[in-house]
Amino acid sequence: MADRKEWEPKIVAFCCNWCSYGGADTAGMGRFQQPASVRVVRVMCSGRIDPLHVFNAFLEGADAVLVTGCHLGDCHYVNGNYKTEVRYQFLEELMIEMGLEPERLHLSWISASEGEKFASFVNKVTTEVKKLGPSPLKPEGVN
Amino acid sequence: MNVNVGDKLLGYATDPGIRNRGASGGLVTAVLAAALERELVEDVIVLKHINEYEAVPIITDDVDEVLASTGSMHTVPVNLAKHATGKKVAMPGKPCDVRGVIEQAKRNEIDIENTYIIGLNCGGTMHPVLTKEMLINMYELDPEDVVGEKIDKGKLFFKTQDGEEKGISIDDLEEAGYGRRESCRYCDVKIPVNADIACGNWGVVGELAGKATFCEVMNEKGVRLLENAIESGYIQVEQAGEKEIAIREKVNSAMLGLVDKWTEKIFTDIPLQERMKYYMEQFADCIDCGACKEACPACTCKEESKCTMYHNLADDYKMSMYHMVRLLHLSDSCVGCGQCSDVCPVDIPVTTIFRRFADPAQKKHNYKAGMTLERPPFLEVMLK
């Protein structure tokens, strides 16, 4: 139990260049407290996030993956995030069928001005994942 | 005689040689030969007979070779879809071959306008090796003695050299672990309505039984194919009666009735806690031969593909990245043909695992892979 308390989950957040990456930036500028568990991967559009990127993150040792992008209708590339939505829904079902807890995958639309939303989202997921413990797909030797 | 889209016809080859050699009147062979002879197509894909349990797909422009082809064989579960890429061909095909062709066409690998597909009704195919085993254990026949097989009224018959015929009901065979391949048992497309013409012996009764083929014209290309064969004098057709159409429907619904039973039996629910372990154990056997990728009729990637490029044994992941990428990439286009399970040297039930993921996803989008060109793959292209 002693180890468990010190264990900090590793969370990979895919952020789109135009909205949610800006949101993460705003969260920092606004000095919102957030845990150091998140690793941000910037992509040009959330539509670029292939389900395989998400799965690769899990296999590399991520405990949770966040898929974030512009609000529906606000996509810089017109309809990229609608494609993200379809793929995300498929991934969600796949996680359950695979036996991976669905709480380990989250989708959120965050605009560049919503720093607080980004921070609270990260906080919420971190607490959830801490309760779940390390992912069963984590390779040996990775914390 | 004029042929129209939607026509349901009974037809047979006019040449007595072709008619007697073919399984049901030699209509399909004759249509293929006519298409080749009158240059509707450049090549024809047919199966070349090796023995009772083996045949290889060949692409030929020789009419004689088409006429010498094997006709339908239940023990040759090949998929012809990938053989049709980049050519002007006519080909016969089970529903899963046709679905493969359409998936290839969606990815611009096949020019569908120049590919003529003659669909064949299919209740299922069998493994050649398992069939031989079945002949010894269930039929008590020497596999070398067998000269013919047929399926009639739910029974599978084998004929030996001395003219002896023995039949056992397919249900009994399947209970004993033989019979149709697993993917055929839960396949829910028995009549290839996605082909240009849908042929088969279902619905041929009375004096024509075994001597004619029931065929439904599905589209304009089907009209061209049939009219070409009629004009060149290769085949003769007549309108099918209501009785024949009703019987065909009855056979089809009887076949589909079995699907639900098998779906339930094969896709047993794995408890939530054990799922991860189950998939890890299944994929752990993989020896990275890549045969499932080569055999897949929906896959159009060449040498450089996501599934192999993201896969590196040195990563030592808990689950094979190769299989995960294939699963994520093909869930929207898996036709459930069973080729991947067939070719797997370590017997991973790849098809069954793929269907566990692909079925709910495709159902949710009301999408059936390989049925129509109008629906692009939903994970790749946004649906309106």
C-alpha cells in the first residue's frame, strides 16, 4: 500500500493545435493547479488521432489516454473532430470488449480559452485513474 | 430474349458437354466462357482442379481452360477477391469473394465497372484437411476413393468410385466438430445479392433439378453478361416460376435460421475480468508470419503498411501491435470470410476475434462491409 500512495499515473493527452493545446496553455498561464501526470502530444487536428496511436500509448505504458479537440463545429479543418467522434466511439466499445476499464479513455472538447476546463478535466481523470491503479497493458519495468 | 435487372431466370448451357460436366447445368462456366470469347473481359478467374480436395485459382484468357475448370468445390475455401485487382476480369465468387471485391473497389484497387462478378449461393465451405479426417472417422470411406460430393436437404453426400453414395446430416457433422468452417456457420449472406448475377441451384426442382441454375440479375452488368452469353449461343434461359422463387427463398431462410444458433454458440460471453487475459494469450502464439494480412480480402495495403511498420518485436508489448493495428484498421471493413483463421499456422482464431469487435461496430453504424459501393468505410470517411 505504501507504493500505491506514491504512484503517479501516466496520462497521455492528445491535443489539437488550434483549440485544446491552446486550452492547456491557458491553464498554465492562468496558474490553475494541475497534477504532473499529463504528457501532452500535440497534433494538428484531433482528426489525425488514429485509434492505433491511442492503443500504442497504452502499450507503451500509459494509464489513461485523453483525446481532446475543438468543439464540434469549431474545427479548424471544418469536420476533423466529427471523424474523431466516430473513432472515439468505436474505441470506447473496443476498450470494453477488450476488458480495459472504459475510465481509462476520455474525450473532451476544449477550446483555447477554456484553461480552467482543461485543468479540472485533468484533475478529474487523474483521481479516477489513481483509484483504478496501473493499466494491465503496462509493460514490465515501466512505472 | 431480353434480360432485365431484377429478372429471376432458370438457365443452362446449350452445349451438352458443358451442361453435363457442370454441377447444375454449367451456366456459370458457359457465361464465363462467353464473356471471354466475345471479349467482354480480358481474363477469367477460375479454379484449376488438382484433386477432390484441392484446387488453385488461375487467371486465364484461354476459353478451353475455363471450360476445363472445376466448378464449385465445397472443400476449397479460397477467396478470389485479391486476384481480381488491376485487371479486366470476369469471376465466379461466393458471397464473401464478392464482398471482398467490393471492399477492394472501395479502395480503388479494383475497377468495378470492368469486373464482372457471378455470385454463387453458398451455405458454407469446408476445410480440406478436416474433410479428409471426417471421411475416415464419420463416413468410414477412404478419402482417395471419393469422386464427388453434394449437399441436398441438409445432408452432405459423398460418392465413391464404385458408385456408392453416403450421406450424413450436416447438423450431426458439425456437432462432432466437422462440417462447415466456423466463419461459414455464422455468415449471414448466403445469396450474393451484391454480385452482378446471383446463381445457384436453390429453387431448381422437378425435371430440371441438377441440370439448370437459378439466376437472379442484380444490375446492368449482369444484364450485359447474360445477354452476351445468350447472343453467342452459349446458354439458354427461361423465366423462373413462382414455385421456384419460393423454394429458393425457403432454402435461404432455412440457412439463415441456423446463423443465430451458431452465433450464440461461437461468440460466448467472456467474463469482463478475463477478457484481457484471453486476448493476450491468443495473440501471444503469433509467430509474425504475416499470412493473415496477405490473405485478407479487405486489406489493400502493400509492403509498407501500418500494421507492419508499427510492429517491432523489440518493443515487447503485452499485446501484439501488429494484430491491434489490423483490428483497429479493419474493423469497419472485415467481411468475416475466415481466410485469416484458415492460413494461421498456429491456429489463432483471428476471424472470430475480429468479428467480436467488428460486428457490434458495423451494426451500430448500420453498415455491412462489402455489400454496396455507396457506403465508404465509416472509420475513414465521414458518413453524411
